[in-house]
Amino acid sequence: MNAATQAAWQRLAGVDVSRESLARLAAYVNLLRRWQARVNLIGPGTVDDIWTRHIADALQLIALVEGDPGAIVDLGAGAGIPGLALAIAWPTEPPVFVHLIESNGKKAAFLREAVRVTGARGQVHQARIEALAPAGLAPRPRVVVARALAPLTRLLGLAKPYVDNGAFCLFHKGQDVDDELTESTKCWRISHRLHPSRLPGGGSIVEVREIARVAPS
């Protein structure tokens, strides 16, 4: 990666990455490229732009968290974006711990190898999200993240047990976020805030602090 590319994606991420973290991120990206040849971890059209489309997109969440979150949980972690990237590059010492929940066996295997190769502080849970009890995760997650997993209405149902346990959510969403928010009001009453994505394309980060089910009429 040349200096111009590094400067460009870090500017989009809005965070300074240490030399050590950069080396670990590079090891992660190299591993991701190798595994992508046999496991569909990211969109094929984004492989040549991993640093901007995936790493910068993940790391922009750091600026939205006040203080040290201690631990985060990535629902449907897939390739580890954003959760594993955050655990590698979080600018605190020690870095955050990440719980990576992924039911797909091949993707879970990749995540275990990525945790090993990068030395990230984290644990891979090969299970369905609904099958895990948030109170049983240690350390307890303070932040819930998810990217390209499900419509907001479903995400809120998956995240509610974590929010009830003291966490808040940061969800990557695209240009249709307003439609998803409107649809979610049929089932949920939430306290939320929209943060425009630092990446071009009109996406948003949905911050959710409270989730309550709407009583059937």
C-alpha cells in the first residue's frame, strides 16, 4: 500500500492508526484476500478496494464511541467487518475485546484464523445470534455492531437483549435507511440518532440507545 492510499483511507476512517495496528490490519487484509478465493467473505467487486470500502468503513465507528467500550459484539460477523477490524485498530491500550458471532462454519473458521494471525483480543462464537445469551458473554459488550446483515426491523430484535443488558448499537445502513426506520416503527419504538457515513455513497450509521416492542393494536 503506497502512502497516498494509506492517507486516503485513514482520512475517510477519521482515525489515526498506529504503525503496529497498521501492520496487523495489513496481515488481516492479506488473509482476507487469500480466503476470498474459496469463501465468499466480501463482495467480489470490492476486493481491490478493501482498505476504503471495508477497513475505513469499519474504523469510522471509533469516533462515535465515547471512552473505552471494553468489549463489542459483532452480529453476523462474516468477514469480521466491522468487529474484527475495530479490535485490531482501536486506539486504546489494551484494545477492545470483540465477540464475533457467525453461524456459517467456513466464515467462522476464517474468523478464528484471523484472530490468531492478527493477535486481536476476541472470541469467535459459531452459533446463531438468537442462541446466545448476552448476559453470558464475558467481557460484557457495551457496543453492538452489524453491517450488511439484515433489515433494521430484524436487527433491532436481535440487538434488543444486548441493549437491555446495557449496550448501545451502531449499525451501518445504506441510502434506504429512512425507509427502514419507517418500517421499524410497526414493531419497535426506539431512541436513535443518524450519523452520516464518512464514505461517499449516502450511507449512514444508525445509533440506537433504547429499543421497546410496540404493543399490538
